[in-house]
Amino acid sequence: MAAVEFRQIRKAFGKVKVIHGIDFGITDGEFVVLVGPSGCGKSTLLRMLAGLEEITGGEILIDDRVVNELESKDRDIAMVFQSYALYPHMTVRENMGFSLRLRKADAATTAERVENAARILNLDKLLDRYPRELSGGQRQRVAMGRAIVRKPKVFLFDEPLSNLDAKLRVAMRAEIKAMHQRLKTTTVYVTHDQIEAMTMADRIVVMHDGIVEQIGTPLDLFDHPGNLFVAQFIGSPSMNVMEGKIRHSGVDALGQTWPLRAGLGAQGQVVHYGIRPTDINLADTGIPAQVVVVEPTGAETELVVRVDSQELVVVIHGRTLAKPDDLVHLSIDPDKAHVFDTRDGQRLAAAGSSS
């Protein structure tokens, strides 16, 4: 296991700059997820850590050792790709043990490590099959097993679940998390899926346009987003946002006054007011809204409602009798509301508050 550190990392492809001075550390044994929209630079950052991309500027350290000039094979990392990258002419056993054979490991050590990894990943009965005889989830477990047998200092995952169906993704998320809890190997995981990030990470690094927007635990980012981008990226469905002005103990927007706890922003300040769909309740009184769509999902019901000219999403526990075109009233806890500066998108905190 090892700690990883990025020091002012920059990357450019010719004149196009894609990473702009990224600077953060990962502690020994931590599971860190890099998340962000396509093109934000997360996979490029991972590939630089793996030694598959040259670094334009800055330093990457593994166990306090600068690895900028080290070949990928000398960094003691193992990478699991989106595409599995299994050899079709080799059995599961041979695929998992291939990297050890390249390192001239003896047959007994290779067999022991392959069998141990197979037990961890429930592949014991599949060792003599070929990749063509496996499902997508089984192939992904083989790719993970191939990484495990190397006993690397750092595991790297580059969107490993994006080729799987929704049900299998949920199962594989649990398997990867369980594997990490058992092996306690430092892990860096790249995804564009914020649900994966929220359910798997010890800490999340939110990236956007080649910079780090915010780093924190999943619940910290959900409850205390540092800016409007993080607020709308983390959480599903995403946060409802509207523009308005702070007036007394609320925000005037969409022809209504939206509740807000005291001390946020200045009177008359133009802000973005945000409220998560799960923090809106239906009530007998409150902000009037017209129902547009009702989507029951079983334990929850998702509604699209219209206030003035804007559609908002509301998620309620249980079920509702509301139908399209019905008039409902929205109740909001002022402590759950967020406000962001319209100039730079930064979250406004109450005076004397660190949240």
C-alpha cells in the first residue's frame, strides 16, 4: 500500500491545456473517486499516475517517491480498464497469472495468488473457462483478479463498470467496495457516474475543465457543496436552482418567496437559490405549483412541477394521489436551502459558519 500525491500537475496536448495545476494527496489505503463530466481531465490524470501519459508539469509521488520518469511497469500499480483487455486465447487462470509469469514468478507462487484472488472474486469454478464463455460481469471480475494477484501499491480503475447493465453495475459496485475493504489497498477510481462516486468513495474529487472544484466525503459534498457546479453535479436528481433576490428571511424568485435561514447573503443580493428534490415536501399550504409529470418508482415518487415558468423536480417518499395539471403546495425547510453567488458560483455561508 502507498500514499499518492499530485503536486501542481499540468497537462497539455500541443497548445491545448487540459489539466491546470492539480494539487492534492491520497492517504495510504484510501478509496478516492475522481468524478466529473466527460472531458474534465479525470482519465488523463489517472493515466499520468499510471505512466501511460507524459506529465507536462508538476510531480506525482507514490510513497514519497517522484515517479514522473519511471516506466509504468516500475511504478508498482495495477490498472483495470473499461474494456477488460483479456487475452481471448487464454483461460481465466492464465489471464490472471499472466503478469506474474512476465515477472518470472515461480509456478507455486503464481498458482497460490491466482487461487486466492479467485476466491475473493468468486471465480473458483471459472478458472478453466475462456473469456468468450463468460458474462460481462465475470470478465470484469477476471480483470480485477489480474490486478489483485500483482499485490500492487495502488489500484487504478478507469470507468470499469460503464459497459455493464444497470443491475450488474450495482452488484459490481458492491464487489469492488468489498474487495477494497478486505485488501485495504490505495485505490483511485475514475467515473462520470456520480452515483458510483457517492456509494463507493471514502473521498470524492470533483473535477471540471481540468481543475479540482471540491474534495470531500460523499455526504460533505452532498450537504455542503462549495459551488454551484458541485451542487448540481452531485446528487440525483440534481439540485433545483433558480435565480432570485434575497429579501428578509427568503429569496424572491419565480413570483414566490422561498424560505431561507437567516444570515445568508445580503439584502437585495442577486443569488442562485438551490433546493434538492428530496428536501421539498408536499403540504396543504406553501408555494403553489402545477403538476406536470408523476413518475412512481415504488418506494418513492418523482414529480415534475411548474412554478411560474420553471419546472422543478420533487422526490417524495411513498406515493401520491396527485395527477398532471393538479395544483399542489411545496413546503421547504429553510435549513435545507442553499444560495450561491451569481458572479462566481460560490456557496454563501452564514456569518461565522464554516459550512
